[in-house]
Amino acid sequence: MVESGPSTRRPRIVALRSSSSMIKFFLMVNKQGQTRLSRYYEQVDLGKRPALEADVVRSCLSRHKDECSFVEHKDYKLVFRQYAGLFIVVGITDTENELSIYELVHNFVEILDKYFSRVSELDIMFNLDRVHLILDEMILNGHVAETNKTRILAPLMVLDKLAEG
Amino acid sequence: MKEIMVRAIYCEMLGYEASFSYIHAIKLAQQGSAIEKRVGYLAVSLFLNESHDLLLLLVNTVLKDLQSTNLIEVCMALTVVSQLFPKDMIPAILPLVEEKLTNPKEIIRRKAVLALHKFYLIAPNQVQHIHSKFRKALCDKDPGVMTASLHIYLQLIKNPDSYKDLTGSFVAILRQVVGGKLPVDFNYHNVPAPWLQIQLLRILSLLGKDDQSTSELMYEVLDESLRRAEMNHNITYAILYECVKAIYTIYPKSELLEKAAKCIGNFVVSPKINLKYLGLKALTYVVQQDASLALQHQMTIIECLDHSDSIIKRETLEVLFRITNVKNVAVIVEKMLDFLKNVFMEPDILFLLYVGCFPLLSDTYSPNNEWFIQTMNVVFSLGGELMHPDIPNNFLRLLAQGFGSEEEEQQQLRVFAVDSYLTLLESDTAHLPQRFLQVISWALGEFSYLKDGLEPCKVTKLLAKLLDERNVTSESRSWILSAMAKLSAGPGAAALALQVSERYSSSLDTVLRQQALELLHLSQDPELHARFFHLWHVQVDSSLSFLDSFVSEALSQGAAPYKAPHQRQEELRQEKALSLEPYSISLPVSLSSCSITDRQSPTLLSMSSSLSGNSNELKAGSSTLKLEGVKRVWGKEGYLHQQDAVEEAAQVEEAATPALPLSPQQGGAESQQTHGDLTVVEQEKQKLASSLFVGLGSQNSTFLMGKSDSTSQQFRRKTRAADSTSSGVSERSSSSSHSSCSDFLHNNLLEDSQNSLNTQKIGVSNGTHEGPVTQSFQTTSKETSPFLDAGMVLVQPCSPQTELRDFVQPGSSGITQTSLRSQFPPELSQLPHSDISLLSSDHSLSLSACRAYRDDALLFVIILSNCSQSSTNGLSVQLDCKHIFETFSTLIQVEPHTQVTVAGSVSYRAVPGHTQTLQFTDKLFLTDFIRPLTLSTEEYGKLWLSFSQDVRQNLKLIQGEGDPLRATLSALKEQLQLHIVDIIGSEGIVACRLLPDSPCLLHCRIHGGSLAVWLRSPLLSLPDCLLYYCQKTLEEC
């Protein structure tokens, strides 16, 4: 078993380009397919983004409740989670741990909930900058940078205080 | 302003370009206060990318903020730096960021570490000197900083050797985290820092891979995290999954493996669909290490195959794909095709699956020829027009060249193909896809003569019938016509051909008309026909050198020189871009004039300084590098490209020979247990299971299948039939291994009577590794370099004593350098090569290696010498091609590394029946793959223009007598195989290429006692790696 180790490993059926695990993009889309937030951790042309987002939403919407929350899409995987009318979709490489990303999304939503006290789609629409700031604390360059709720919110809280004062 | 900026962000998010606001975003970051500034930075990070010109304007703001006393501003600056920052400007802010590592505030330290991580990602060589500080960050008292440093380590440990000593620390950290020693606010749903745990597990698995002693350190903590993660929550499952993966990656320990396997078992049978998915994914990973695990879960796998969720199904197929062997391939392929029939709506997946299916079909797993042809027929008719054109092309090549197996078997394959196609054509052809028709007609045209008693007339008739079908496209028609042309020799066929050609010679399609006329002539003149079809081996002048005179004539009359399309585009792009340089300076000069900043004075960036530099340069410019007015010759670019294409084609052909088999585990798959009453459905499933998992387990694995069941008996007979063919298959596989190694240069000097040296030499040409090994199934094959044809070679004992003397030195390891050199194959000894170094030896065999530098490849020569008195046989050499293929292809194509390791082993039998192995490893450096690139100054200029990114570094000058620039450059030339294009005054231009043909251009200029070098290359990390060697060379001088 040891001898037949790494060198006999076969490729995945789908050839995946990137080997290291990372997050490619983070999307918040509502049921009508309108993008509410998008963050790309890998360069995607501005012109290609709407088409990609539409594709992504389509493949997520086509999933049943009792089917799993992971979809393969082109050369990456999508992890999505639905909160009322809002979908959060994360594009990841194949080697990333899907379930941990799935929970990361929930962590993010919990943080939003804490900050906005009961977050809704409107909160996200009207506070796009703040949501981005929270996300930037959490995910950096496609890697999970911080997951501690208080620490993620700390810089934003200070800024808010300064703005008020 | 802030509100407006948020709206601009909104616009871009919805896909409308808001480039007018970019500059305002930078302004806002510069001038705003607190939240405004933050939004400005945010907008910049969303709008711009790493190579955007405007980013340079941000550098000053970042610098100012980094020096600010306001913590929030420092924080913001560090955040934006770790999101995006221009690569060339890193030296400017590096000291400031480093200084932040000792800041008392946790958040600043953490962000500084993240910024360094970013720097490491974009320019690893720039932060090489602060590795010790990373270690400090790892030991930081704050868990957040430590977490951040793990990102860097995860990157660093991709190359694990120098970090093995940290294993203990990582284990200790993981133990503390798992033990709940972190503050409570790091918990997520009562699980302590789950993402941190996952990160640590990934690091550990990288460290422990193939390393027993390191793995032993982590067994305990892995066991603990398996135990701790027993809560029912998704996040604990995520940790468990990572844990299982780690356990199966590191050096195995049976106890842990058992626990991990149990864990996967729980996943797979879970009713939670996400968990099931993860379980299957883990299983795909695990069965590669231990296929028997699939046996335990066979029933679950069968159920998953029928799952309503296509993603689950797909993942299951993935598992099956990995346990394929000779015995179960038929069933698995059938399942895959079933799957394809159902998901016809998704061409993406379809296409990708085909790509995956093909190697599976074509390699030696296929139980017999007939089956192979029939499966391919299904694949073709299913795939239709969606199919990737590579698949029929590869298939035809396979038919034409065979598996590299014996002629007889190949013929058999072709006859099968012809047979099945004839049957297909005789039935209804309307539903067949065009591509399949093309395949059919080609195969019939080429090989129908092989079948005895088949009149060409009959085939032609069928083809003619096909030609008249309405839905056949003109492309397919032309395939059919050329097939008919090949067959038109016979008497009956000629008449028919005449008929057909008359009809189509008036066709509106010019190609068809042309072919019809050709057909007419060929069928009427048998002699011409014979001559035409024996003229296969036409020499093609691929370099189009016969056009040279035409080109030079055209050029002399003022025609524009040829530019490759990408070059044209690049120039167009540059024309459109904002030109920052003053007019009419030739480019290398203007580049050197952009001597924007040095490491020493980073803050001096301003346009005015570079402009003043320009005016100086302008005067010197005309005298330094003359690029204008030189007569241009046939563009090097175009020329090179064509050669490439030819090479590539040749190599693709090599690649088409199937990948080597992964020694199928032959296990007795006989069922023993008798089971009583089972429902029919159950039995069906179990039958399927036994057919899927046949050949996987070890002897004692039990099957659920009932013995008394008559249908299963029948089935088992089938497997046995497959069994009997499998010997033939394995035979074929061994010979196919030879063909795929045909590029290996074997050179047996055994019979060399002059010096009767008993040495085996194998030159392993690296030629193929640079080429299109990108086909995914190629990269993993384990290649065994065979000895000549038989695979068994007797190495004779040293016979006469006189020869022995200069060969075996008493007392020494047996071989001297000189004697080795004399054994060096003559065709290699003419090449420049490195010293022959002894890699490993034992009492009877010694192994040396040497690198020979051919112009287009690196030859890795392995020299084996028998230093004992007895004969050695059964010699075989294995190179760990995982390293070679994977690392080389990345080395050369994606991102150059400074060095890679080659490992391998030699096994032989000194005493009959007793096999010994000798392990060896060697390192290949980037410099081994560097060759001079001979260019003229003006070609250099053109090439320089075609790359946009450049890397700048100051190098040491060699101070000696004479011109320091010349001395330095020639030292570099000697050591690194560079080509000095030109040296004018205080500037020099140098070029080299990384095999196969990735150029790297260096522009050197003496600047204040050191040598300022700009490097440009299409490969982003090549300049960094090359700089590393330049520095090293100059340090050693």
C-alpha cells in the first residue's frame, strides 16, 4: 500500500488546474438573480462577471432542497447556502473543504446578524461598504483570515464610533 | 464622496464599468478621514488589480499611513497592502511592515503577518530574509497572529524538507487548540477554532507525507482530534474530514487508519446529504491508498449510484473510476455511460467526463479489443457533436498506431473495428453523429483491406449510400470521399467511384468538387493510385525555409516584417495605453530611464525624477542601443513557433500511446459466503457490487453474493472469461510500456568487445517532460524504464583481469571518474555535461548520474556499473516520475522553481531469486534548464516590448581589472548559460530561455557601484528564480 502510494494516484476525472485550496469568489445574490454583493479573489474581467454570476445563480437555483449544497461548475466548486430569499454562493477550488466553507458562510451571516441586529437583504443593500469591510476581515486573498466574531467586528466598530463622535 | 464611492462600487458590481471613479477612489483614500479613507481603500481594492497603472499612485498614501501614529490608519494600510500591492514596490514598504511585526497591538501584528503572506505569494524571493520573523510570529502569544502565520507556513511547507523541525510546534499548537485552551470567543458553535484546526491538519499532512519519523510525532494528536470531534455539527465533520485526509496522507498507522475508515463509513451512510457527499469525496481520496476500503462500503456505493442527486452520482463515479481494474472496467464504463445518457443537458460535465473516460478506455484496462471498439461506438454515438475533437482524433491515432502491442493484436483490433462499422452502416445510419461517421469512413478507408473476403466494392457501396444521406454534412462527405479514393483500386469499386465522382464533380462545394475529381482520376488510373498511396512519407520543410529569399526580397522592398499575432496584439494594446514616456526613445533605453526608485530611497517616486533621468538618457540614447534602421530579417518569433508546432505534434503522438497500467491488484475474488433469502432487488445490487469490486480485495475478503444463485454463477463465469483474457492484456501492457518509453535513450554497451565493460547505460531524455505532458492521465503514470526489448538483461561478470584493473580500483568504491567518463556514450560526451557524481552504491552495484545539456533538452543520464565479480540480472530502473512529471511540468510551464528533486530506485538480482533495490535521489536545478537565447539587438528590442511585467533588482558588480560590467556579465554567462546580446557603454542586454522556449530577457546597467538589472519574461516567476541564481553566482565569484 505504501509502495503504491503517490505515484499511482490517478487524476480526478475533471482536470482541475489549481492545486492549492482557496476561495475564488464570494457572492450574495437574491432569488431574482440580482447581485447584492460580489468579491473576487482571482482576477475576473468586469465584462465577464455578470454572465458568470448568472450562470452560478442558475445552477444553484436548479438544486432541490434535499440535494446537497455543493455544485460543480466549470473548473471550480460552488458552495451555496440559502437564507430566506438570499443566496450566498462561494466558489472554491476542488481541494478546499466544502463543509468548512459551508459553515464559514454561516459564520459570516451570524456576524452580519450581530452587527445589524437581525440582518435583512435591505441592510446589505444599503450598507454595502460595511458588509465588504466585514468580509475583508474574514477572507483575505481567498484564504480564511479570521473567524473570531469580536475581532472581525472590532475595526468596524471603531470606525463607526469615530463617525458618530 | 463616500456615498458616491459606494454607488460606484454598486455600479461595478452590477457589471457597468466605472473607471472614471478609480482615480477618485485613490483620492478618497488619500484625503478622507477614518471611514471615508477606509471606503476609499475598499473601493481601490475592488476596482483595481495588481497590474493596474493607477496602483502606483496609492503607494505614497500607503507609506504615509503606515508611518501614521493613528492605529486605525495603520490598520487600513496593512489591510489594503495584503489585498493588493504592486510587486515592484514591495521593497519600498517592506521595512515598515517588518517593523509592525513587533507592534504591541495584536491586530497590527496580525495584519502585518498577513501582508507578508501576500508578499510571499507575489514575490517569494523578496521576503526570503525574514523567515526567522515568521517563526517568531508562529510563537506569538496571541492566537490570532499565530493563525495568520500559518498561512505563510502552509505555502512554505509545500516544500517540506526544511521545516520538519517545526512539526513539534504544530503538533503542540493543535493539541492546545483541540484541548480548548483558546479563549472562548474563538469558538464556533462550541467547537474551538475549527478553521484553525483545519489549517493545522493540512500543514501536518504536508509534513508527514512519506516521512515515517515525522508522522510518528503526530499520531497521538490526530487520534485526539478524531476523538474530540464527536459532536453532531457540520463543522466537526469538516474537521473530521480533514483529519481523515491527513491520516491517509502521512505514513500509515493501522490503528488510526481503522478509525479513519470507520469515520468515513459513518459519513457515507449518513442521511445528511452534504455529509454523504463529503464521505464520498473522502472515499475517492482514500481508495487510492487502499482500494479494499471500497469493499466495505460497496452496498452504499451502489445505492449512491442510483441517487437522485446527480452530484452525488458523479462523485460516486469518481470513486469507481479510481478502483477500475481489468476485471471491473466493463461494468464501470457501462455505469459511466448510463450517467452520461441522463445528464445530457450539461455539455460541460459531459465533455469533461469524456476526457476522463478516454484514457480509461484506451489504456490497457480494456478487457478485449471487441469490447473496446463497442464501447467506443457507444461513446461516439452518445457524444454526438458535443464531443471534444480530441477524442476521435486520439481514437484514430490509436487505431493507426495500436497500443504499441504486437502487430497481430493490432490487426485484430482493426478488423474488429471494420466489422462493427460495416454492421453499423448496413443498419440505419440516420441517427449517427457526424463525427462518428467521419471516424467510420476513415477507418474503413484505411483498414478494410485487412478483412479477408471483403470486397472493396461492398465497402464503397456502403460509403456511397452514406454519401447520399441528406443529413450528412459536407465535412463528413469529404471524409467519405477520401475514404473512397483509398478504396477505388478494385474493379467493381472503380465503376462505383466513377458514378459518385460524376455526381459530385458538379457540387457547389468546392472542396467536394475537388475531391470528386481526384477520385475520378485515381479510380481510372490504377498505377497513379498505387503510386499516390505509397507516397506517404513526404518530407515537409516545416521551417518554410524555401520562402526565406522571398521574405528577404519583400523586406528589402520595404514590406513590414512579420509579427506573431500575440505580438501584434501586444503592440496594439500598448498603443492604446497611456504612454508615460516621452516620444521617440527606443524602448530599452526608456525603460532604463524609468530608474524610478532604488531600494535605498523608496519615497523618491515622482514623475519629475524619471523625466529628468530621461533627458540624460536621451542624449546617450542614440549612442547606446541602436534599434532603428537595422535591416530586419524573418521574424524569429514566427519561425520558432512553427518549429514548436511540429515538435508538439510529434510529442502528442508519443503521448497518444497509452499511459502505463497501474499494476492492477489481482486479488482472488471468489465468493465464499452463502446467503439465504434475499430479495430480488438486493440480489441485483449485490451482483452489481461484486462485479464492481471484483479484483479489489485481498484473498480473504468476503462477498455477499450467494453461491447457490444460478444467475450469479453465470456472472462469475463471465468474470472468469475476463480473467483468461487478462493475461493477454498484461502482456500487452508490458510491451506498451516499452513503446511509451521509446524516447528513453537506451544504449547497451554490453557487447562492446573493445573494452568489454560490463556497464549498462540508460540515458533518460527529458525531452518529453517539457512537452505536452499536460494531458492529465499522463502525469501520474509510473514509468519503468525498460532495458532494451526483453526487459531482462544479463550483466556479465568482468571477464579478463586486465580490463578489470582500470575499471575496479581495489579499496575504493570501484569506480573512478575517468573510467566513468570513458564509458560515457559517445553521442552524449560531445555535449556539455556536468560532472558524473556517484549517487548511491552497494556491494555489487553503483549508480552515478550526470546531466547533459542538449540544446533542446536536459538529458539525465544514469550510469550503472556492476562492481562485483558475479553476474547480475533482472535489472530494472524506476524513476519516480511523479516528481518528474508533476514538478517538471510546473517547473517549466506554470511556475519555475529553483530546484526539484528526482528520486528513483534500481532493483536487481545478484543472487537468483533475491531482489535487491538501490535507492537514489538527485537534484535538478533551474539552471539545468536554462539555455542561451541567441538574438540580435533588434529582435531583443521587439521581444522586450512584447512582455509587460518586469522585475528589478540590484546585483553585486565584480570588481577586477578591466570593465566591471563585462566581467560581471561574462561570469553570469559562464555560470548560467546566458547569451550576451550586446554591451554598449554602461549597459548590457542579456537573453536566455527556459526549456523548451520561455525567454527571459535581462537588461543590465551600472548604477552607483552596483548592477541594476531589469528582467522580463512571459513566465511571471522565472525572473525571480533566475535572480536568485544570479545573486548566488555573483556571491561566489
